[in-house]
Amino acid sequence: MAKLNKEQMKHDPLAESIVELIGKAKPHWKKIAVYAGIIALVIIAASNWYSNKKNLPVEAGEMLASVQSPEALNEVVKKYPETFAASAALMQLGSYEAQRTNYGKAILYFQQLVNEHQKSFLVPAANLAMAKCYVAEKKYKEAENLLKRNLLYNRDHYAALSAQMELINVLNAMGQYDAALSEIQQLEQIAGKSFYATAYSGLKEKLMRITGVTTNLQQQAYENNSL
């Protein structure tokens, strides 16, 4: 391959363009340096932010694992509000207050979880726990509304069967025996012969007697045999 001599390099269009560009930029090198510095700082800041955000869930999880008091759980919620650890901490706080029979305070924690962590898989459990708190306070109507609206309107979640069992208890406590019996029959269709369905066999018989279903079935059987 032939080598370019100095005379040819002088007339190289690319080389001439680069030299010309450098010549034009030279008077403005201070501004260019400032802009370059700003861009570098933005890149560094963005990198640090992304790195910190990526590490937040790990830090939050480690802090949650080490807490031993309600105050420390509240600190997790405040320090890492957008992490799963925050929703887990709220669930623990609500459960802690419920165990102490502070049902009103427990409901506030469960409701905070539902409101602030709508995509957390703990939401169904929080709603169910709220319903149980309402039942403990004998606020059956509030429990019924919450169960039907938040847990049984759409049953595509892990707490659906437990919610239906809770609703059966609520309806029975409210004296809505026909509705409670209907829920038991629906539970049997969904759960078959599992624990969920068989757990209410005794209550089912009781409700059938109360509502007259047993009498009606006996009468129907007698009429069929008489034909």
C-alpha cells in the first residue's frame, strides 16, 4: 500500500476538517470544559441514584429483619416507603395491635398498607385482617361490606376462600341465615371436600333447620315416595 507523503496530507479533506474544527473550538474551550463538566456530574449523579435505588430493597429487608419493636417497624415504613419491607412492616404493626385488642389502631395500619401499597401481595391479607378486626368489634356490617367489596367481588387471589369463610361467620352473626347457608353451599361447590367446605358441615345442618330447608327437603322426599 502506497504511503501518503506530507504534501498529500496537507490536502486530506478529513484532516483539514478536524484541524479547522479544533481551530474554531479553541477560543471557546473554557465553555466547552464547563459543559463537559456539568454533563459528567449529571451522569455521576444519575449513576449514584440508580445504584442507591437498586440497593434500597436489600437495605430495607435487612433493616426489617433486625427490628424488634413497633418503633423500629415504623422507622422502616418512614425510611423505605416504596419497598416491600414497608408493606411487611405495616402488616406486622397491624397484627401487633390486633393481638393487643387495639382493633381501631390495627385497622389504620392495615388500611395504610392497602392505600399505599396497592400492588403488594399482602393487600388481600390486610383486607382480611381488617374484616376480622371489625368482627372482633362486632361491627358486622362494616366487615360484610369490606369482604364483599374488596375480597369477594374479585376472587382471583389467595385469600378468597378464607374471606368467604369469614363472610359466613359474619352473616350468621347478623342473623342472615339464608345468605349464610347460600355462601356455605357456594363454598362447597368451589372447595369440594377440602377443609374449607367440611369445616362448616355442622353449621350447615343448623342453618338448614333454622331456615326450614331440612323440613322442605323431607316434605319433598315424602311426596316423591308417595307418587
